[in-house]
Amino acid sequence: MSLDRPPSVCVVGLGYIGLPTAALIARSGAPVVGVDVAPAVVDTVNSGRIHIEEIDLAGLVQGVVERGLLRAALAVEPADVFVIAVPTPLGANHVPDTSHILTAGRAIAPVLKPGDMVILESTSPVGTTEALRDLLARLRPDLRVPGHAGDGADIAIAYCPERVLPGRILVELIDNDRCIGGITPRCARKALTFYRRFVRGQCVTTTARTAEMVKLTENAFRDVNIAFANELSRVADTTGLDVWEVIRLANRHPRVNILQPGPGVGGHCIAVDPWFIVHGAPDDTPLIRAARAVNDGKTDHVIARATAMIEAHPGAGVACFGLAFKANIDDFRESPALKVATHVAARFGPRIHVVEPHIDALPAAFAGTGARLCDIDRALIDCALLIVLVDHDVFRSVPLDERADKIVYDTRGIWPDQPKRAEGTPALKLAG
Ligand code: SAJ
């Protein structure tokens, strides 16, 4: 890879991270081939369109495709830099599945040449980048790989995780600091030079193993913090306290920053990544395991309280507000809200009205339950019981006069002004 002309780049995996990353690299002037296993994804991108929902991504992709800087393909092509951004799901028994990374490595190996660089971005168990290095060494014994050949290596290999939030991906890919882990310091430096093409945040170099652990640490920390908030919400349920007020006031301490309770932890990151650490150190991670159990247990707790509330008001219409795994997005992966709503729909059927602004038909999980999808205005008219499962902005905006007489189970604390009933009457507003 020469320093004067832009490197040619091959991004393997055009998902939530790969496609925005490929588009930003292309916009920096480096020609990019984006590779994906799904022909529909390849066709969509080559037509200048996108297959995922992300703010500002459609215009960016259309622009770089029209300028001939981004092209999608089904097969890996020769390039100076290869970026692997493929899924790393959890397999059975919470065992990380890195098979997609190794498949990408096998696809890259035949087209590798001296001077090339391979960067792994997928969230990975510690040691995965070295395993990728060893795979490339086995497949290409003619190439000297880093860590096996001192600084005389023919190729560079690095690990650089992303830390973006859906809905802010393009902003955060540019502005967030990047932790860049090299198999050797020379690899890290070479990767840093590459990321400087489109990253404005601080680029900090370290070892590949450290960078792998940094990514897992960030998400495991968040999971433990959320678990603490969820445990506080259960204590509040038992003691009749308002957990939202307790956390809001505790966080006024200059060194306290407790996150928010919810109906559990969803998505394909926070609920998944902690298990990568547990898998690597099963006897040393009781806290991380416990946090996972608390967060998953919170969903069961919400199901039990919602069920009790519905049973205590026979015949009343019930509105479930939200199915997505977090606010203001349309992603339902591992969504605790979806688990709660489908559970009460299976139990109470036609009484259940689902309000989810990001869809126009109920997911298949509701088939046969009799539950219906309805808009927020209809739900506020037809339903006496409101269960808030997602903190979409549109739900926050419901004024008190439209819900003052409702019985509310607010698992997200979006309506702090919801009146509390005097002792002895059914709880008007359950804590979390
Ligand atoms: N949640 C709570 N309470 C909170 C915050 C979140 O219950 O106070 C829940 C959300 O409702 C959701 C889940 O946790 O169900 C995950 O939400 P999230 O806000 O953590 O969103 P993710 O998973 O999309 O993004 C996280 C981010 N990691 C950190 O903030 C440390 C993001 O920066 C990562 O890039 C992303 O994981 C990832 O891809 O790893």
C-alpha cells in the first residue's frame, strides 16, 4: 500500500457496520469493493440504494456508487486493504461463533499479496485476530505473517472495533475515538494511517488482544450498569419507591452514573458481547454472568407484573407501547419488548393492542393470538391499561390529559408525571 495513491479496499460484510464503513472509506477517495453473501444486498447497493435503515446512509451510498467509488460484489477481489465486518453471533450454550470471520479469511487468502493489510472489525473473543493470522499463514505459507516473522512480515494484520450507536452510525464512525490493535506495533501504525483517512476521533494503538478485550469490556460494563439499574427497579417495586427518582437523584453525585431500568436488554451487542468474556474466562466472571442473569430475569419479571395487572382488570383493553429493542429504531433483534408483548398476546389475545410506529404489520410471533397492531391515538381511546416497553420519542410526547385515567406500567420511566394512586387501590403506575 503506497502512501501517495489511495489504497484499494475490500470490505467483507455489508451489514449495519460494513456498509456505512465501506461508504465512508469510499467517500475518502479510496475505491471500495463491498462483498456480501446475499445477492439481494449486492444488487441493492450496486443500484445505489441501501437495505438497512440508518440516518443519512442512503444519500452517502448513492453518491459514492454513482461516482464509481463503491461497488458491491459476491466474491472477494484483490485489494490493498481488507476490512472484515461480518457477524459474530452466539452459538449454543453462549459459545461465540467466529465461523464467518474464518470464512472471510479463507476468501481473502488467495488474493493476498505482499504489502496488503487485513483489518478485523467484528466484535470477537480475545485471540481471534491471532487465529485469523494463523489461518492466513497456513493458507499462504509463501507470505511472511506478522508475529511469526518479526518486523519482516509481508502483510499487516490489525483489529479495530467500532463503537457506534444505531441512528448515529455515520457520525460516530467519524467522530468516536478508535482503539486500533496490531498483531505488531508496525501493524497498528499501518492501520492507524488507514483509519485517519476518515476518522476524526482519537486513534489509539495497542495490541490486537487488548483491542479485542476493550470492545468486549465497553459492552460488558454497560450490561453490568444496566443490571444494577434493573435490580434497583425490582427493589423499588417491593418497597414502593420511584426508581426513576432514586436514580435521578443518586446520579447527581459527581461520581455516580447509573443507567436506566428497562424491560431487559436487547440487541445483538450488549446482550451478546459479555458472553465472549465469560467464554474466555468462565471461572473468573461471576459478576458478568450475574448481570446477564439479572437483565434476562428482568424481562421475566416484567412479564409477570404485566400479566398480574391485566388479570386484575378483566375485560380491559391493553396497549403494549413498543416492540423494538431500544428507542427510535426499527430493530427487533433480541428485543425484550417483543418477548413481553408476544407473551401477553398469547395469554390475552384480542385484548392486546400493539403500538409500534416502525411497522405496518405485526411480526409473525403474534400470528393466531388475536392481538392487533394499532396507532397510538386508537390505543389511547380503546385501552384502559398501558404497558410502556420502549421509550420511543412519540410515546414520551403523550400529554398527561390523554393518560391520567389510565392504569400504566411504565418500564421505561417515560411519563414521570403519571399520577400515583392512594394506598389500597390497584397500583396505578408500577415502577420498573
Ligand atoms: N438499555 C437499558 N438501559 C439503559 C441503556 C440501554 O435498558 O440505560 C437497553 C436498551 O433498551 C437496549 C439494550 O440495553 O435494549 C442495548 O441498548 P444500547 O443503548 O446499549 O444500544 P446498542 O446495543 O445498540 O449499542 C451498544 C453501544 N455500546 C455502548 O454504549 C458501550 C454501542 O456504542 C456499541 O457500538 C454497540 O453496543 C455495539 O455494536 O457493540
